[in-house]
Amino acid sequence: MLQEVERLQKRQPTSRVLDPSEGIKALHSELREAQRQAFFLGQKIVTLRGRIKIAIGESLGIRGIASWKWREQWRLDLDALRREEPKVYEKFKCLSGYREFHLE
């Protein structure tokens, strides 16, 4: 199933919109409930993690519990590249696309 979803995600859809079957309506309802539960669980996780992070404060961590390390990361500033080196930006930009799923 996941391979089929991945294959379909890479294809542009037709303009057709399907009518829902009873089975799809049930899946929709089940998915909405699962997302609601996931949201509340996610909020609980964020809160618990936040409380531990506050306990760590400016330290590196709490032995045997958690660490909160600093990581640096390089990123390409595309807006600055477009502004400062428009020819380089135009030469290396490429169009890509994917399907975006939205539950109604």
C-alpha cells in the first residue's frame, strides 16, 4: 500500500473529483478521530518535553534523563542567493512537485 501511495504522490492528478463511498466515509471519520487523538498526544509530549527542558535550563542535560545539546547547521539562504547572484540562482534552480493531502 505504501509503495502505491508513493507512486501516486509523484503523479499529477486528473481534474476528476470522486464521490465518497460508505467505506471511504468510515475511513474519513476514523482518520479524523485518530488525528484528534494524535493532536492531544502531541500536545502532551510537547508539554512534558518542555518541562524537562526547563529543568535542564542552560545546562547540557540531566544525567540519565535527557541531554539538550547545541547543534550548528549550515543552510543556503536562497533569497540572498537570488538577490546577490541571480544568474547562478537561475542556472541551478529546478522545478519539482508533489501531491499534498488535505483532509476535509
